[in-house]
Amino acid sequence: MRVVTAMLVVAHAGVAALWLGAMAYSLVVVQPRLARMLTDPARVEDAQRELARGNRWPVLGLIGVLWLTGIGLVATGTGGGGGWWWAAVAGKAALLAAATGVFWWVSWRAWPRRVFALPAELPVLQRRFRAAALAMLALVGAGFVLGAVAGS
């Protein structure tokens, strides 16, 4: 059972770190660099669209792995099942559910609007995307920290 638990912990923490790192890298490095390199807002938008193409399904896979490994860790009783541990598990689940919801909104509601937006509509949509990305980063980061503190 310890081997299974260890594999679940490594997969769960690894996937969370991957998602968190990818979002941070995009927000802190890629997006600002694109804006500096390509001074034309239309070219920046084209580049961002190209970078984002096809990413929806891999990220959904990451989210699915987080849910499945988290459920697996709960099933193995990794944290001992005390009151604090259950509160941490509930908090992590709520944070992941919220991040999943934001990702759904971005992928299936906001992204189509951005793809078909008129140039004048883009600044508002880009600000909403940045706010959503920051929210997802905060939610996933808080879940990661909560998991580290709770040991799950």
C-alpha cells in the first residue's frame, strides 16, 4: 500500500506543480515577452492564439489526474483522517473545483469570444483573461500549499 500511496503523492504533487509552473511561466515570462517583441497588438493576439491552440485537452487531462489522484489519496487514508486533515482535503477540493470552473469558463465561454472579437473588443477581453489566469494561479497555488501543509 505504501508504494501505491507514494505513486499517488508523486503524481498528484507533480501534476499540480506542472500546472502551477506552466501558468506562472505564461503569465510572468511568455505573455510580457510577446508584448515586448511584437509591438502590434494584433500580432500579439495572433501569437497568443497560436500558443494556446490545442492546450484545452491536455490541461483537462491534468485536472482529471489531480481529481483522480486526490480521490486515491483520500481512499488510502494518507493523512490519517483527523479533523484538520479532512478540513484540508475539503479546502483542496473546493479550490480545485473553483479552478476547474474558471478553466471551463475560459475554455468554452471566453476563448470563443476572444477568437471572434473585433479589434476594439480585445483590450477588455484580454484584461478578463489575465484576471482569470491570475485567479487560476492563486487557486491552484493555494491548493498546492494546503496540500503541502496537510501532507496530502
